[in-house]
Amino acid sequence: MAVLRREKGQSPQGSRIAVSILIGILLGCVFAVFYPHGFFSSNLTVSHRRIANSNLQTGSSSCESPDRIKMVKADIVSISEKNAELKKQVRELNEKLQLAEQGQDHAQKQVLLLGKQQKAGSFGTVKGLRTNPTVVPDESVNPRLAKLLEEIAVRKELIVALANSNVKTMLEVWFTNIKKAGVRNYLVVALDDQIVDFCKSNDVPVYKRDPDSDIDSVARTGRKPCCFWIEVPYFEGILAAGLQCSSNPFDHLYRDSDVESMSDGHDNMTAYGFNDVFNDPAMGWARYAHTMRIWVYNSGFFYIRPTLPSIELLDRVAGRLSREPKSWDQAVFNEELFFPSHPGYDGLHAAKRTMDMFLFMNSKVLFKTVRKDPALKTLKPVIVHVNYHPDKLRRMQAVVEFYVNGKQDALDPFPDEWHFVAPGGGGISDFCDWLRSDWTSKDHEPGSSYFRARILLR
């Protein structure tokens, strides 16, 4: 009984403990739900996060300016490269458009193929590109001359002759005959005011450059072929001097090379090239060495297309003539055109063609060969260049009589070679003595025949 009472007496106290435990568990669950990180750890974590964020913001603000500058610079470079590429594409498209508009020239059609790689093709059918594209015209180089050329050029082609008052008579023979040949696109480049007045009085197109000390220094030495083309690098043309036309030379051109020139050669070998064997007996078995030879191009008559190699050729010739006052323009012209690249020298990459020596005839071919051959005598050349004989005027007049007026014996009085008679008579030795002597006679004044002969041979 006593034990039973004790148990009954303790029952209310145990239930209170159980209820307290249950309430504690419930409160713990409630706080666990609403405060999963606890009171103190939550506040500490938040504070750490705030400190970290503030530190990150502080660090980023300190390096933000250099990084953004680098990014902006990179964007500028990228945009500039894209802009340059677009400009290049536009330029190439414009060039192709211009080439397409010049469809009459077969050379330009070849240029359009350069944009893609070509297969070699079957054996024996492969042909390399021989023709360079022409440059884009730039009228700002010389607006006065560009306007004149637009008026007289035919398909941007013309014949150019350079003259001063000392060759007025030869110039008159030249333009009178060229008019008879039906050539309209020709121009005289006057080297003095007398020629300007003379050409205007005869209704001949004429142009006189503005004074230029560099170019004039070359022209004063008689080396004139490059002086005009320096100013007009975008018109095709023939440079002519001391020659007669019997027909329009533009009808007999190929236009497939940078330069087409007449030759100083007098037969097929010398005009077009041949294999010349050099003999050196000291070498024994290897005494024979093969060489390639060709007579030079005559710089007095050539057709030139306005391409980069052609302009480079004229720049090279003009530069050398200004630096080497004793050099000969024709020699320099051929050296720059033919010499290959080798150590210490970059050769000119220009395409060249030798003109038909019977259509574009030099005076050696005419007087030494053609006039003596009944078959060749019936040929009618396009031009005759009196380049082997200093008595140009008389022979030019005879050429006109023979080919234009039909006088069959007009060439007979002239010898094959040129004989110079020194003042007072005498042969070549007297002539050399005369060249070395002082000139006191009025016949030796500038403009006289003696004066011109001395200029030709100095």
C-alpha cells in the first residue's frame, strides 16, 4: 500500500517533465524551420559575405580602368582591320569592274583569272600569263595634259614625238606624212617655245611641260624618251623620233606585252635572238660555251602599255640618266629591260615583244638589204626609222618619195653606210681630228649640221 501510494504521488511530476520535453522538442523544430542556420552563425555568415563583397568591389574598381582601356583598344584594332579588309575588297571589285568594261582587250580577260588557282592542264597546253593589267588612271598627276589626251587619244592610245627647234624641218616631214597615213592620235612634245608656235601654226597637237629641273636636266642631254611618260603613266602610246609612217602603226600591234619595240637587228638572228658559241681554247674539251645574243631594242620607237613594270622601267631609266650624265639612253633602256635579277640587283619583270623587222624597219635593213632585193622591195613597211644614218632628213625625204609617192629610184643615190666629210674634205681620221678641234667657224654654231653631227656622236 505504501508503495502504491508512492507511485501515485510521483505520477504528476513525471508527466510535467514529459510535457516539458515535448514542448522543447516542438520549439526546437519551430526554430529549426525558421532559423536553420541558428541565431549567431547566420549573422556571422552574412557579415562575412558583406565584407567579402565589399573587398571584391574595391578590388574590381581598382583594376577596372586598365582592363577597359585594353578592351577598347582591342575593339579599335579589330574594327580597323575589318575596315581595311572592306576597303581592299571594294578596291578589288572596282578594278574587276573596270577590267570587265574593257572587254575588248583579251589581256584583261586573263587578269580576271588571277583571283582563283588554276590547274596546270594537259601536256603541251599550258600557257603563262604574259600581259600585266594596266594601272588605274590618275588625272590629278597632270590635269592639263590629261584633258589634252582625252581630246586626241583614240582608245587611250597615241603616238608621241619629242622635238626642239633644231629638228623643225624633220618634224614637218614627219607630221605631214603621218597625216597622210590617216593617223589622228598623235602629239608633239615641244622642248622649246619655237616648236609650240610652229605646231600651232600647222594645226598639230602640241604639249609643252611646265619647267622641272630634274626632268629638264635629262632632256638637255638629248635623253628624252622617258621625260614625257613620267607625267602620263596611264596612256598607252608609241614614242617616235626620226621615222616615217606609211600606215597606221596601231593596226599592227599585239598589245600582249608591257613593251613592244623595234629592233636594231638587220636579219632574223640579230633581230630575234640566236645561240652564239664562245670559244675559249684554254679550256680544252670545254672550250665552247653557248651564249644567247640579240641586237638591242631601239629606244626611238617603241609601244608601251601603262602597266606597273612599264612605269618602273621608265622610272629606272630616268633615274639612271639623271645619276649617270654620260650614259646613253638606249643602252640604259635595254640594260634595265633585259638584265635578269642576280645577287645585289633586282631585275625588271616586264614582258617584251620584238616588232616585225620588215614592218617596223630600221634604215640598215632598208638601205643594205630591202632596196637591193626585188621581192623585199615590194613590201610596204608600217614605219621606217632612220636610226643608222645621221643624214636623217635627206633619207627621210627619200623614203617618202619611194613608199608614198612611188618614185622607184628615190633610194638609189644613197650608200649603204654613212660617210662623213669633214670640213675641207677628208675621211674618218680627219673627222676625229675635227671633233677634237676648237670650233671657230660660224658653221659650228648650235643648229648647224656640223653641230648636230657632233651632238650625235659625243
